[in-house]
Amino acid sequence: MRRLLINKLLLGLLYLFVISLAAFFLVRQMPGDPAEIIANQGRDTEAPPELVEQIRHEYGFDRSISSQYILWLERILLKREFGTSTRSGRSVLTEIKSTLPISLRLGLSAFLCTTLISVPLGLYAGVTRSRAADLVIQIGTWTLFSIPVFLLGTLAIWYAAVELRLLPAIGASSWKHYILPVGVLSLHLSAWTIQIIRSSVHEIVNKPYIMVARAKGLAPLRIVTVHVLKPALLPIATALLLQLGSLVSGSFIIETIFAWNGIGRLLIESILARDFPVIQGVLLYVGSIFALINIVIDLLYLVIQPGSASRLGKTNSARARG
């Protein structure tokens, strides 16, 4: 088990390395000269070529891409620095730290609501014998999931903020500002999560031992909590943790629509300004979140189903020897 855990940690580090490669090299393929963009910020006239060349040298844009990547990686590993924003002049870590609490509040609030909505409905849809109720839940969830989140957010602003004037449309200064973005995110993500939980539970309910438990006359609540929920815990936890990763790392579209100054909006503004250091830092941060989530999911498998984890480790060892 220890060897399997070490392998998972090494895979996580490899995943982060690949993310760093993608974050750096793909970002550098964006159109436009970053030196010219920096030099022309806040100017009414075009910057002189001498200033552009000076900025290109200061930021290291005149070096080869591989040299720039090595220097960037060395700075991260040895000095724990991600560079300086070309848009604001502040360090990338300062930019991320200033927007991180907003994204965390939004993400954790939406995750809590998603869990409260999806777990009961998914369990009910999986165990119910009412085809009508199951059909209603499936139609409702697939309809919500098929609507793009930006359209769902726009409709929520139009109806609740413009037509009814009940809730504020933008900002995050009070608890009322949380209702629309958290509600839109929760509904959209719950639609997918309910389907995952429903499918997992429905497969377990049709197992022979569940039929035996029903034949013995066990209470439906006991069957669900004892015999259904435990084997369904892993797929439920996996689905919820994946949702948590996407929420905590920043809900880009929602933060932009509702004017929340979080990680998502920071990334969008940095892309528009060709702020390479911030884009690379945010992408690496998002990749770290998902790498950590994957490690946590593997640990859950080790804790909840150690037998299956051991078999997985033996299978991997046998493949390696073969």
C-alpha cells in the first residue's frame, strides 16, 4: 500500500510537470508581441522601438523559449517566485492571493449547495421504484446540464435582478450577492452529479444481495443507508471531489458574468492583456488543485476499499515485470 501511495504522489508530480510545460509553451503561442503590449500600456501614441527592445530584454523575451522555461522553473523551485505581472507590476503570487479568497468563498458555497441538492436527489432517483419520479428527475437534470452556464447566469440576472429587482446582479459585498452566482453554479453542477449518483445507486440496487435484504423485510431506510450507500460512497465522493476541484480553482465564466474579482476573472483579464506570468501562474495553480484532488481520491480508495487498492498495486507490479 505504501508503494502504491508513493507511486500516486510521483504521478501527481509528473502531472504538475506536464501542466507546467503546457502552461508555459502553449501560452507563448498566443498571438501578439508581449513586449509591445507592455510598452504601449497607458500610452496614446505607439511606443518607440528602443523601449520595446528594452522591455523585451528586461522580461527575457529575447531568449529562446526553452531558456525562458528553464529560468521560470528554476525561479519557482528555488525561490518560490512565479514572476511579476506585466499588467499591474505586482508579483504573480500577490495577484493570486488577492483573488483566491473570493474564489474560495464562491466555490465552497456552491460545493455545499451542490452536495445538499445532488446527494438526496441522486439517491432517491436511484432507489425509487416510481418511473415517473425517476423520469422527472432525469429530464430536469439533463435540461439544466444542457443549458450553457453563461446562458443560465444571464437568464438569472435578467429575471431576478432586472425584472423582479430582488437581488443584485454584480459584486460580492453582501450575502445577497452570493445567491445568484452560487445558485446558478449549484444547479448546473448538480445536474451532472445527480446523474452520476443515480447511475451508481441504480446499479447497486439491482444487485442480488439488495433483493435478499428486501425479501427479509428490512426497512427501506436501513437498506439505503447500510447496504446501498456504502458501496456507492466511492463514486459519489469522486464526483463531488471533481466538482470541488473545478469550483475551488475558479469558476471562470460565473466570476466574469457576475463581476467577482476571483481567480477566474483574473485569468480572463490576463489573457486579454497577454500577461504571460499571471496566466502561467494561474494555470499551474489550477493544475495543482486537480493533482491534489486526484491524490485524495486515490487515498479514499485506499481507506474505503483497501483490498481493491492492493489488487491494483499487484496488477501494476505484474505489468511492470511483464
